[in-house]
Amino acid sequence: MDIFESKGIKPMLISEQREAFNSSDWIYEIKLDGIRCIAYLDENGTDLRNKRDKKMLPCVPELKDINRQIKKKCILDGELFVLRNGMTDFYEIQRRTLMTDPFKIQLASTKYPASFVAYDIIYDSGKMTIDLPLMERKKILQETVVENNFISISRYVEENGIALFEAAKVQNLEGIVAKKKDSKYYFGKRTKNWIKCKVMATDDCIICGYIRKANNMTSLVLGQFDGSKLVYKGHVTLGVSLRTLNEHGYNIISKSPFQFVPPGNEDAVWLEPKLVCIVESMPTDKDSFRQPVFKGIRDDKLPHECVVTK
């Protein structure tokens, strides 16, 4: 079956985090703080799906006509995001994905309209483009999309990765992504051909419990998988609200999901390790978080995908 009809594409993943660098063999793009999506576009309509193949258009109806900005039938890889005060706001786009009331969705779309930025094309007029070098795919993408307020093409710079990273830092952006010019596109795979360079490090962690603290503060107990073993990764308190957990739903369990109760967690309320969250922290070489901040729940990632970085 044609992949356009079957859907279910798993996007190529960004690999290891490292310091920004310069190279004439690479291009560099700004890293947006949004939700990775695949867009299936033709004359019949728009189908926008996240990494778990969930249909996103009901949450962002303002994007239903972006197919009219496309010159030919295609599948695009990109980022769904919302701008708030001139900055991409992950909380706002994540909040939108949880809405079900059409009236509230319409209000949100008017106040903070969503946009889709395309940075790759993986299907062009019935043909797969994944075996073409990145720069050839970029050229086809440029020839395919007519930009407007709802869909655009990711800009990039060549060679000068450090300068772009420093500019991102000054603008309080998340960082940059470096991509090798001759890289092919591999569905669902994480290769060293795409590398992230972030101002702040981020990790995807499993929420394994919570601890109530003084002054109505709450700490989340975090875990990641090391092989098949769930291991303790510490706490995050800044930015945490039990209301956020309640919005997503959770199940309390009677004992620690780890093999033992980590020291300092004797008073924890243990949860079934099902919810995945994003934790932002200062970069460190240690196996712990430095000044961690809770950035939100993500429903586009499964718990077993949260793994310890070696």
C-alpha cells in the first residue's frame, strides 16, 4: 500500500547532544519548542499526526487548509508550535492538544494560532525521497511549499553552527540542530547525522511518584529505563503542579516501581510509571539533573522510550 494512504510514519530522530561546532559538511537550524509532526498533504485535505500517529487537526483546526499551500502531493516532516510573545511556547501547544471542547479550541486558536514549520520532505508526488541526500530534499521542499502564516519552511545556515548557537542563546531559544548535508532519512531511527546542541539540556523522564512539600510545593520522582530495568533519576520541583497530573490522569500504586525505595523517598506517593514528562536542566557530565525544571507532560512518547543516556 502507498505510504501516503497507510500513514503511521515514525519520523527520524535527533541523536546525541553535544557542543555547537562549525563544519562545511553540515547545516544548522533553530530548534523549536513544539511537537514533532508528520503532515500528509494533497488536494483532498490536510492530515497532521504526531509521533504516535495521533491526529492533531482537531486540536489545531486553523491548520486545516495548509494543503492549499502545497504545489503537489507530499509528506512533510516538521514541528507544530505556538508563538506566545514572540517565542515558541511548549506549554501552550501541549495545553491545546489536551482540549476537547470545540468552543475552547476555537478561542485558543484565535488568541494563539498554531503554525507548522516543515524541515524535510519524505514523499513527493508518489515517490519516496528518503534515499536522497538532505540538501536535495531541502531543494524539493523549497519548490513544494508556498509559505503563509500557518505553514513555513525551516531556515538554515551552512558551516557557522557556533554563531547560530550563540544567536539562539541571546534570544533565549532552545538551541540548534546540526544535520549532515548528505544524510538520508531513516524512519524511526536515531543516527549521528542529526545532532542537537541545546542551551539547556532536556530529558524525557517517567513520573514514578510525587512528594508533597512545605508551602504547597510538590516534587515529582523521576525514572528512566536502563535496558529493561527502571532506574531512579532524582526529583524535579520547579514548575510542578499536581493539577497538571490530574489533567492527564494517573494511578496510585502501593509500592515503589523501582527495585527498592530510593533514599529520601520514603514519603513518596508511588504512581504507575505511565506518564512521560520533559525535564529541563543545566548541562552537566554527572548522572543527575542540575537545577531541573518541569516543562510539561508529553503524550507523544511512551515510557519505554525514556532511556538512560550512556
